[in-house]
Amino acid sequence: MEETRKISDYDVVIAGGGPAGTAAAISLRRENPSLSVAVLEASDYSEARVGETLPPAAQPLLSRLGVWDTFLEEEHFASYGTCSAWGSDELFDNEFIYSPHGRGWHLDRRRFDSMLAREAVKRGARLYTSCSII
């Protein structure tokens, strides 16, 4: 039988189990393993999520989190650049060939978010899925 805990039982409670929330949980546990960390996620990671392109500069961040090898095992599609418009109709090209970190990746966000959540749990965070904060 699973034990029931209250939010007040944790040192840190993170609202949202997306990349920012799970990266925060991984970082907190790495820096202070004695912290009790809970991540509250509204989904169960089974639904499709809007994808995106991860730039090459994310590689050192994923390495620092200790999830780089696991990320590579997920086999996201290669991306060699992006083209976007922000605040105007003019497109801006960002060619990754100029990056010292190489290429980027087209993410399957469901897999990416789920992988980060699993890694947070491996490091001792507690993950609560299909929950809401009232």
C-alpha cells in the first residue's frame, strides 16, 4: 500500500512536471540530496504534447543535469536549424552549423517530458501525476 503524504511533508513542491519543473527537481536533488522534493503534474504523460525544436545549446544543460546519455537513447530527430518570426512578418533563420555544439533536435515532447520525469524520480524526487492544485 502506497503511503499518503501531504504537501507540507515536502521541503520543496514543484507545480508542473514539464521540462522546467523536472529539471528543477533533478537539480535540487543533485545539489542537496537530503531535500524531499515533490513534482505535481496534471497529466500522466500519455497524451500528445506540442513538439518543438531543441537548440544545440541544450546539450551542455542536459549533460549538467546528468541526462544526456538517456536523452540520446530517445533518438529524437536531428534538426539543423530553425526559421521563425517574432513580433513581425520577417522570418529569422538560425542555422545550427554555426553552433559549437552541433545540431539540434526535433522533440517528441511526450517522450522528452516523460524521460525527464523518470530521471527526476530516479534521483529521489516524488512524482504525482494526474493531479491538480486547488
